[in-house]
Amino acid sequence: MKIRGSFTSTTKAPFVVAKIVQEPLQLNNDVRFLVDTGASSTVIADSDAARLGIDYGRLEQHSQGMLGIGGSV
């Protein structure tokens, strides 16, 4: 298997393009992700969610909070 990716010129961070497929929400699109090998969860940016047409009203609320370098939500 090959996974194609790139490094940004400003942050030198590794990115990959992943295909998001979720049939109940009728999603089948590419999204660019930052690779974080220490993460236990993956999230996408609001701008990507809007571009994908994700309806927040159809999503289930996560039962636990999320904690990151910027704080908790």
C-alpha cells in the first residue's frame, strides 16, 4: 500500500489526503489531514466539514470531551 503525502513549506508538517466515506451522511470526498502519530482521535476543521456538506444536526454528540494543546471542548 502506498500513502501519498506532502510537507508544508511553512510548518514542515506531514499531510496526507484521505477519502472520507460515510454512507448515512452521503459523504465521499477527499480531505487533507495533518499526520499526528500521537493522537488518539481525529477531527476535521469546520471549513472541511462545510465543504463536505456535513449537517451537524445529523451527528451524534461525543459523550466525552476533547482535550488538546489549545484546551478542552
